[in-house]
Amino acid sequence: MGSTSGHEITHPITVILDGPASYHAWSQNMTVFLKGRRLWRYVTGDIPKPVPRSDTDSGSSDGDSVAAAVVQVDDFEARLEEWESIQCRILSWFINTSVPAISSLLPRLETGQAAWSFLATRYNCTYDFALEFHIEVKLYQMRQESGQSISDYYSQTASMWEQLAAADPPLRYAEDIDLFAKYKDRRRFTQFMMGLREDFEPTRAALLSRSPLPSLDAAVKELISEENRRPHHHLSSSDVVLATPRPPSSSDRSRRICTYCQKPGHDITECYRKKKDDKRKQHQSRGILPLPQAAAVSSAPVDDPVVTVSQLESMFHRYMSQPSPALSVTSGNKSWLLDSACCNHMTPHASHFSQKTPLAPSPIIYTADSSHMSVSHIGTISSPDLTIPDTYLVPKLSLNLLSVGQLCELGLDLHFSNHGVDVQDPLTGKLLGTGRKTGRLFELCNLQIPSHMVSSSVAATTTLSPDLWHSRLGHASLSRLQLLASQGHLGSVNFNKFDCMSCQFGKQTKLPFNNSDSFSSAPFDLVHSDVWGPAPFTTEGGSRYFVIFVDDYSRFTWIYLLKHRSDLVSIFQTFHKMIQTQFSRTIKVFRSDNAQEYHDKSFLSILDSNGTLPHYSCPYTSQQNGRAERKLRHILDVVRTLLISASIPERFWGEAALTAVYTINRIPSPTTHKKSPFELLYDKLPDYSSLRVFGCVCFVSLPSHERNKLEPRSRLCCFLGYGISQKGFRCYDPISRRLRISRHVEFWEHQTFSSRQHFPFISSSMTPIFTDPSIDLYPDPVRDSTPPPSSSDVPSLVLSPAAGSPDSDPASSAPSESPTDIRRSTRLVVNGSIRSRLGLMDPWNVTRTRLVARGFTQEYGIDYEETFAPVARLTSVRSLLAVAAVRHWPLFQMDVKNAFLNGDLLEEVYMQPPPGYPDSQNQVCRLRRALYGLKQAPRAWFAKFSSVVAQQGFTPSSYDSALFIRHTSTGITLILLYVDDMIITATFSVLRSPPSSDGYYLSQAKYASDLLSKAGLTDSKTVSTPLELNVKLNTTDGEPLSDATLYRQLVGSLIYLTVTRPDLAYAVHLVSQFMSAPRSTHYAAVLRILRYIKGTLFHGLHFSAQSSLELRAYADANWAGDPTDRRSTTGYCFLLGSSLISWRSKKQSVVARSSTEAEYRALADATSELLWLRWLLADMGAPQTTSTPIHCDNRSAIHIAHNDVFHERTKHIEIDCHFIRHHLQQSALHLLSVSSEDQLADVFTKSHPPGRLRDLVSKLKMASSSPPCV
């Protein structure tokens, strides 16, 4: 009989059973406890349930027999009650030491023996190979953590070894037992050595080098001895401020899942619910167990001592009262401390300033404790040791602070070390200042900042009036200046209202026309153009006209100066070739007015040869070319303003126009999403630091051959613009009467050149002054129309739209943002032709060609056989994106250039030599590798790719041949191949790249926009549904289309658009049925679909990172929905968590006799897709452990699936019934009834009103992003 004192214990052991990982330790501890209480035999069944004893005393009298029977009944009831009490007690111990997910299963088991058998069967490694595999993997990945002792690490691994030992094979002979024990000890020794920290490497090397190897126990003992011999370092009290354990990182917390409450973010030791349940159970036990006895029974570790808030505050104040060199600061007003969190140099001492000016309004300085102080003045600190410009005077401040960021803005380098800090000029290498390290602070001893650094940073560090930037930016408006200042490009600017007389004279206009806000979807889809002139004055290069080209997408403007209007043809040819070379694009639509030069035959032939569509405005309707007209007006406004403000003669209008366009392209506008045209076109911010005031005084350094030793070293010039093909500024020299281009220029931007010196008078008979013997400033436009090369051998990236135009230094067309960003050109203009620096042969006349085989001449069985090459299913692509988003895997995309050329040919294929091949008569070429055009080229490429990745350890998936998988000890790597495009993803341990935080967004907005442009519907109205409600299309309504080419092209493009637009699936499925003979009603339906797309341009699929990986499906059918043949339409969709990964809208192959039959066929199709998806997801590392639900709104179809009895109404779908029922029984799926209102697959079977369609699209979790900022 077992001990009866166990009723006082509610939690006999401290190990909590939460699954297979803890079962072994739990069972060992529970076994020891029960044996100690003499209750183990109740669990094993050795003490069975009591039964009534038989009456063996037949010799007793009747009275004695009655008395004995009464005693016997009482004894049986007592024994039965005792036995049941012990069983309930044991069962309660099992329940109290298990998590709720397990303990909830135990009460139905009446005895401890049944509960013990149940737990052993479910969680013991002996019965579960998957658990054994999991423990093996965990053991292989286990490593000794930082700070973990050898004993703790050994206990952790020993626990896993004990769990695996349960699965050891039974051995009969002593010799086998001894050999197996030695093998197991050696294997455990190896595993234990692998997981040791790096600091035990010497000891590990010594143990591994011994012969024979020591036993595991000996090795552990030696490691513990080595651990104890190591010195222990303790922090002194003066170094400790506040010691806290390292909190787990966010990635650690996100991966942990509590085994008690099954919620992520913590483990069972931190579970609030468990602590709450334990406290409740302790209250229920009513404190029967005394504290000493509990300590003797429980082996739980003692909790950390609890420190109250008041105790912590007293400890902190007690530490802060101790003197610490790290917190000490030298008193006095001469110490300057470097501060990386300080926004500006600041001091409270007014006596330090050599000059200062008051600030109004006063800036506010905020401190770490949320208090604030006002700045009263700004000025320069000057002393024998320190020269610090742009310093704030903050009276309430208590220290002198130097801003590290402000010093870095001056271009200085700060080198911090344990010995102090050095301030150095990186250009000259000169040491400008030094400082010493005081505790943990750096105090500057001396600093002398050169004056040129101070002057170059005035615009960024001082508060300026907007007049200077207004002049620098070509008299930009106040709103544009405020926009630039808000973006941090202009430094500190005090925006008081200012008046500009020059702007009033130069910009005052009538009320403007209403501007169009429409934009093209890509650069050079639409280009506006207009010619201005003749000008009242001829430029120094002889030009009287200029032409502009405006990109509708970015509003970027190119300007070219013309001598005659007829020069437009050569200028446009040069401009178009520049676009093709520098941007790899072609102008799609060219819009202009009805000027005669735009109707020239040679001009129209250029447009026609490049496939560019001309658009002209109606006669006397210049507003239709309003974008170019407004741009001309803007340019001329700025030109007039620049000439007036600088008092420059009108003959320099060409230079003013080039500068105006240069600055306009760098000014953001609300119509361009508050971005500048330069940023939209080149996808980078322009550099505003190189801008100067047009017409200001500048001093250009003279080369040594133009002066002697006693003459001035510079020349007073007038700044007229920016060099593009050279790194410099364009400055007019009034003495030599020519244009100088130099980078060695000093500017006086507050003074105009006209205020210092008069411009010389130039008559029309005199030689033009804009002539430099070394620079061909104005080459003749007809001499050279060859575009700049696009060769990797020439590193020049200079765009030259006016390479052959007069007066053209195309400031607006260069990809460099300032003269300091232009790369050195490797081209040289000699006599108007582009020559190589290495020779006179023009290398750019070589045409790049590709050798393509004429595959249409191949014959099957002779020079080709199999041609099929698998590509990834788009469902696989979406599934991979969904899994990668949830698992936070990074994604990489690769495009293999000339992919087909890598394939090896297995057949003998011969080809005629290409034209120009020497000695090619009576000879043929045998192809060893595939060429583009060969029928087997795709198959050869796929075979080559498969063999290469197989050598790297990848294996193709059995369910998608284009999916390649590699499993390693560090994780999984997946490659998905679509012809020559690859998507690569892997776990973090394989690819170190941060994934997106909220998932991935898949959209075809650009493709849809191009499709609208192709259909000519960019300006059409939108509709709210792709199809009219209850629309019925047939083959007889409407008139046949005379040319079905456009219809087929549009429908084909729409089919591709459904890759990310499931809301279009049914509509596109409907119009694609009439591809052979489309009619006007069908074309009208296609146009309606396109108008719906225009209103939902940015709809797409969002694969959320917060989604689950649980697969669910919806299946529906529209019975007899086709009016032509009365066949039904099948629709289904699959969601992985909240991410839509697969859908279908297709007409059924046979006519269904009832709606139930149609629904059941849809269920069968959905089941086939479901099985494939489950297999594919398992390959991708997202297996479905439970059956997948399929939601159906037809109860009859669900009943047929569960009903084993067939009858006349179901015999014609008997195969489908068997197919679905088989997988129902295999628990691969289960059917759920859903209302028609919640049937998501309804969108794939019929048209819907706007409200219902929006509801379905919302439930499908389709995302609609805002237009991208480009």
C-alpha cells in the first residue's frame, strides 16, 4: 500500500511537461518522486483495482457468515476508495505539472496508468521518429552560449542524450552492449566538443589530440577544472553605474513561442498566464505545505531578489554622489567640449565673441529633459587658441559646446582616440586643432579654421535673407525657395517678405490658362517641342532662335540654340540619338504646334523611321501645345529677369537661356510631386552648392603663360553659366573678349559685373567674342550628327543633345548635377567629327549585331527533336513571395544576359557562315552551342542551368520543375527560374540581407499604364466595374471587326495583366472566348475593362509579413452561365493566410444538368489544385500539418462528398465523387459551408455591381498603393 502523505503536495516536481522536448526529464523526475512515495506500482499496474474477496470459510455458522460478509463488504469498499484516491492523486500530479494544452486531455483518463501510457505513446521518442529527428537536429545545432558554464552546458546536452537513449536498439550480448556503449560515448564526446565556445579552443585541441581519446566524463571534468582555473574579473564599484541583464533581441523574441499559452514573443519561464495559474493553484491548496518541507521536496531555483523602485533610486543617488572621472567636467568658461548631439556651436559667454549679431526670430534649443533655451546672438569666437565661426550665444547654457556635425559640414576630419582628438583638413592634411580626453569627454584645446572653409559654408551655417538664394536660383519664386529650404538644401534662411523689382518687370503676365495635370507613365513616352524666335538680337554665336524639348513625364527641358529654323532637323536627330544612347529609350509621341519646320519631309521621315507618332495642335490653337508654350514663357521670363537684374546686354540672351533652363530643371514643383525634373529623370538629387548668381563678379585664375610674375594672377570676369563638357564655370572676360571656362573661380555674388565694369560694344562686323582657340564652343550643327557613343570602353556619361548646335552648351541635358560631377570625357571633337584619342578611325561607326539562327528552316527529327522547356508557374512565384514575406526571407532577382547562348546542343546542327566570313565558300558551320532562333535553344538553356545548379547541391522540385531547392545545415535556399529570370531566397543564415518589414507588394501598374497608352485611353473616363451587370456576350451581336489584330493584342495583354489582378479574371476569361472572330460588342467590352483598369491602376497583390501560412480555399460555380452553349463557369481561389496565391476562372468542359453537379465539378478542380499546392508548399518549407478547408456555398455538393451512396443524379460525376471523398478520408481537406455573401470565389464566376465587387476585392486582400514617387 502506498504512502498516504502525498495528499499534501500539489506540484511534486518542477519540470513542466510541455511537449516531446520535456517529456524525458518530466518522466524521470515523476518516476523518482512516485517511487519515493511508494506509488510507482500503481502506475505500472502491479497493484490492480481491488475486487471483492470470495467466501472461503464454509465451516462457519450462519450468524458468523453474515457477520463476516458485512466485514468483507466494508473492507472492499475501503480498499476501493483508497485505490481510487491514490489514482486521482497521481492523475492530479500529472495535470498540475503539464501545460494546459496537455492537462486538458488527462481528466478523461480515469487512472494514472492510463494517463502514463497515453503520455508515453504521444511524447516518448521511442514511438516518434520525427521527434527523434528533431532532437538530433537540435543537438547538432546546439552551441555553448556566452556566459554559460560547462556544467550547465553538459546538463543541457545530457538531457537530449537521455531522450535519444529511449530509442536505442535492444542488445542481447554483453560484447555488443560494451561496443555500443563505447560508440555512444565517442559520439557524445564529439558532439560535446563541437558545441564548446571559442575560448575553450586550446583545451579542446589538447583533448582531441590525445591518443586514445578520453572518455566524455573525463573530458567534462578537465573542462570544469580549466573553467575554475580561469581568473574572474569583477567590476569595481567606481566603474559600475547600473548593471542589467541583456534583454533578448527583437528577433529572438519573435522566434520564441510559449509552450504553456502557445503565444509568441516569450517562453514558459516568462509566461504571465502560467504565473497567474500557479498562484491560483497555490491559493487553492490553502497553504497546507510548510515552507521547509516545500524546500525539501521542490528543487526549483531561488528567484532573484526583488528590488523596489525606492531602493533602486537610493542606489542610483548613492552612486551619483561618488566622485567619478567619467562624469567630471572642468569648471570655468574656457573649456570647449565636443558634443555629437549638439546642433550648433554654442556658449553662454558673450565675452568670447569677437563679433556677433542678434537673431530674430530667436531659435529654440531643446535639451534632453524637454526644457528649452533661446538663442540671442550668432557670431564668431576669436582668441589666440580658438577661431570658431557661426556660434550661438545661449545665455542659459552652462557649458561651451562644439558641434561635431557642424565641424564635419565644414569638410573637417575628426579623429578620436584614447589619447584625445585631432581636427584635420583632409585636403591639405594640415592639423587644425587638438583636444585632450578628460574622463569620457573630449575637450578641445585649440582650433583654427581657415577662412576659405568659413566662407564656403556661410550659406549652409548662417541665417541668410532669401534675396541671395532668389538671385542664385535665377529669381525663383518665394514658394520654391521655401520648398528648397524645407528640404534642407539652402541652410538657414530667414523668409521675410521681399520685393524684387526685376521679377516684377520680367515676370508680370496675364492670368494663366488652366494647366493640365496629366503625366506620362515613363520618360519619353511623350515629348513636347516648340521653336522660339527670331530674337531681336543675334547671340555672339550667330543664333536667333532656340528650340526646346520637354519630357512630359519628368518635365525636364532640353534647349538648343539655332541659327535658322531649318536647323531643327539635324538638332532633333542629334537629340533623339542622345535619348537612345543615354537612356535606351525611344520617343513614342512627339507633340508640337503647326510650324512649318515640324512638317518638313526629312523631319517626318526621322519620326517615321523611329516609330514616333507626331501630334500637332489645331490651327490657331496654341493652347493644345500648352506645356511647351508655358515652358517657353517660363524660360523667357527667367531670361528677361536675369538680363535685367544683372544689367547684361541683350546679345547674351543665349547664355541666359541656357542658365535659365539649367536652374529650372533643378527647381521642384508641386506639379512634379515636389521633386525637381532633374531628380525625376535621373533619380538623384541635384547639387545646389555649385549654383552662383548670374552676372555676378567673378575672378578667374590666369594660366602662367598669360601673365608674367608682376601681373595680376586673376582676371575680373562676368559669370554667365555652367560648363557641362568641362568641370568649370563659363565666365566672360571683357579684356580678351572671349569666354573662359575654368574651375579656379572666386565669386563676389553680392555685386554685379555691370556695377564694376561696362561691357564692350560689339558691332555686327566684328569678330564674335565667344571664341576660344582651344574650345570649339559653337560647332556648326550640320557638320556632325553622330551621337555620343554608348560603349563600355568610353567612361564618358556626358549627354550631348546639342553636340552639333551653335551656341549650345546644353546645361539642362547633362546627367551630372553640377560642374563638379562631370566625368572626364574620352572623346575629342576634331574638325566636327568624333575621333578616338588613340587614332583617327571612328570606332562608333561599328554596328552592334547579334547572330541569330533561322529556326524556321529546321526540320523535326533532323536538326531538332524535343523543344519543350519548363518555366515556373506563376502560382509558384506568388507562393514563394508569400512564404518569403512571412518567414522574413530576403529576395534577390537575377536576369541572365544572353541566356540561350549558354545551352549545349545535343543534335548536329549546321549553319551557313554569316555574311563577311572569310573563305566561306563550300563550307558550313557546326553549332556546338545554341543560338537565338533555334527551336531547341530554350530546352538546351534549361538543361544547362539544371546541371549547373545541381553541381551546387540544388535539386528540382517534384511539383514544379523550375523550382530548385538546396537544404543545408544552415537553412534552405530556393531558386525559381522563369526562362532567364531567377528569384532567389533563403533563410537569414544563408543570405544576410534585411527583408521588407511589412511584406512584398506585387503590381503591374507600369504595364497597365502602357496598355492604356497603346489603346489610346489615357484621357478616357473610368468605370467602377470591368463588366456591365448581367452582361451576356455571344457570337452574333454586333458587327464583325474589319481588323482583329488590335483586339487580339489587347486581350493577350489583359491575360498577362491577370497575373496580379484577380478582379479581372472573369472579365478577361469572357472576352478571350471570341479571339477568332471578334465583333464590335466584344471590343466594347474590352474597352470597358481598360477603363476600369484606368481607375484601379495601382491595384495589386500584397503578401503580408504578418500573415500566417495556413492554406484555405474557396470554390464556386455559375451554373449554365454561358448563353451560347449553357456550360457552367468554375471559379476558385486559394489564400495562404491573408495572401492570395492562386485563382481560376474557366468554363467547364461539359454541360452540367444541375447546379449541384456544376458546384461539384468546381470542387473537384479545386481539390486538384489544393493537392498540388500542399505538395509545393512542403517543398518551400511551409508544410500544411492539418487538413485544408474548402469553402463551398452549395450544401448538396457537400452532402454528396460525405455520402457513400451513389444514385442516378450523381453517377455521371462518380469519378469526381470518389476523388474528393478519397482525399477527405485522407484528411488532406475538409469541406465547410459558407454563405453566398462570404463566397470569395464568386468574383471569378459572374459580373457584379460596384458595391459587391468592392466588397469581394477587399476580402481578397488586394492592395492599392499610391502612385510611386519618381
